[in-house]
Amino acid sequence: MTEHLVDPGVPRDLHAFVAGLPKAELHVHHVGSASPRIVSELAARHPDSKVPTDPEALVDYFTFTDFAHFIDVYLSVVDLIRTPEDVRLLTYEVARDMARQQVRYAELTITPFSSTRRGIDEGAFMDAIEDARKAAEAEFGTVLRWCFDIPGEAGLESAEETTRLATDDRLRPEGLVSFGLGGPEIGVARPQFKPYFDRAIAAGLHSVPHAGETTGPQTVWDALTDLRAERIGHGTSSARDPELLAHLAERRIPLEVCPTSNIATRAVRSLDEHPVKEFVRAGVLVTINSDDPPMFGTDLNNEYAVAARLLGLDERGLADLAKDAVEASFLDAPGKARITDEIDTYTAAWLAS
């Protein structure tokens, strides 16, 4: 299970520090966070699915040949979410797994179109995620907020539906803070989604599209220009464009970096080649995230350990990385101050011990 992941290139005392470090996570997907335990339970509920019910068999099932294969597997897991009860179970259990990693705040990316088009009543869907959110905060202390994202591969029909669900005051959930765009980038140009992002932004939502994960820097420019992105999901190819890096650094536009994900989907060939070092050298605000953690055999604690190795960070450096995620979040000022103080208190106590 991912709770016991250890990066062999990182000293065990740093792993122990990370395990207790209060954290925020900004780029993590709802269905993609379903642990083998959750996926196997959902697969058992729906035996007509091709998804294995054995958690051990899921390890092979979640081994991807390329990004397109990842999308196919991801959508097969999406197909396991068929009832409001499935939605509630998934959401609550994802929060439980986050709490085990000391995640105090998370912006969970949800694709409501994938559920409503499979017949889940839209009102029941909203009630299910909100009920799980409130229960998780009361029981685990983990605060969840939602990013509704357009599944780009489903076209403009999905964009219209996602925008409607995100902006209709009768449906919009209390926890919704942002609006995104996910799925494959190749052949899915960002500018076509401008009208939908304009409507979401006008309704008070923040813009956080994926861009530059499997395509070049122009996709990131398009997300900034046409979609008015306030953060960029992945942004991996930004390293190829010095002007873009300078722009991101100057405007303090954060990149939501997911190192292990980028290797698993073959967006980057190896961790040693990951551009996170170039982002940091350029002064770009970087946050570390797990994306679809069980599918990639990782979790947020492991991603912090990977970042420690790639960036040469000690405990203070990791604490600063955690505070950067809090800064880049859409949490309110008192909430940010509370988690930042908790990070500082934890780090001081650790270093004094």
C-alpha cells in the first residue's frame, strides 16, 4: 500500500519528517485518488466491469504504456462510479487517505460530467460530494474544496454541461472554488474553451486548466491568454521556453507539479530529467502534488520525498515547499495562516528534538 512508500534516495529521517508535515494538495483527481481498496470494493459492486476486484491485480492494471493508455484505464475506473452511494464512498474514503498523510487542505478535481452522463442525478451527485466533504472535515479535520473540470476528450458538449453544473446557483456546491480542463491535450486546443472559462470566472470561480503536460509551451501560453489561468496543471513543457518561465515567475503563477505522474504517463522520460529543477531555478512558484496517486503507485508523502531528492531539500526546504502550496491555494486568509503556523510549529519542534 502507498502508506509505506520509501524513496531509497532520501534519508529515512526526511521520510519521517514528511510523514508528519502538515500539507496542502492542489492537483489531485477525485476518481484518480481511489486506492486499490476503494477500487476493488467498487469493482465488486459492479461485476460487469473489466476492472480487477483483486487489489494485487490492480498493480498490473495500473501499469501504463503511454498517456492514451492511462486515459483508457482511468475511464474504466470512472465507469465504476454509478450511483450517489458510490460517489459518497469514494469522496469520503479519499479524504480518509489524505488525512493519514497529514493533508490539512485539498482542492480535489472532480469531473461531474463523467457521472451525470452515466445517469447519476446531478442534484444527488452534488449532495453526495458535499455530505462526504462535511463528514470528512468533522471527522478527520481535512478541509476539501472542489475544482470542476471539463474532460477535454469529450468535446464542447462536456464543456457546456460542466459550466452549467458549476454556475447554476441551484446546483453549485458550497465547496466549489475553481474550474479546470483535463484529459488529453493533443488535438484538444485550449482556446476553444474560452467562452466556458469566461462564464465560470464571471461566476466567481478560479481558472486552473491543465496545460503543457504532453504538448509544448504554446499550450501553456494559450491557457494563460485564453483561459486566464491562475495556476497551471503540470506545465511540464514550460521549461522549453525561457520567456514563459520568466512570465510565470514574474506573475507568481504557480505550477502544479506531479513528478511521478509525469514519469508514469511517459510525459517525462525519467525523474532525473524532470524539469522541476529548472522551474525552481527560474523562480517559478512550484507546488508538489500526486495527481492520481494509487494509479501511479505513489502518494503525496512520496512526492515530497521525490522533490527533496530532485531539489536537494532539507527539512526547512520541505517546509517551505509545503507553505508554497498553502500560498498558491484558494483557501481564505485565516485558513492559510492557520496551516502555515502549523507547518512552522511542527518544523521548529522537529529541528529542536
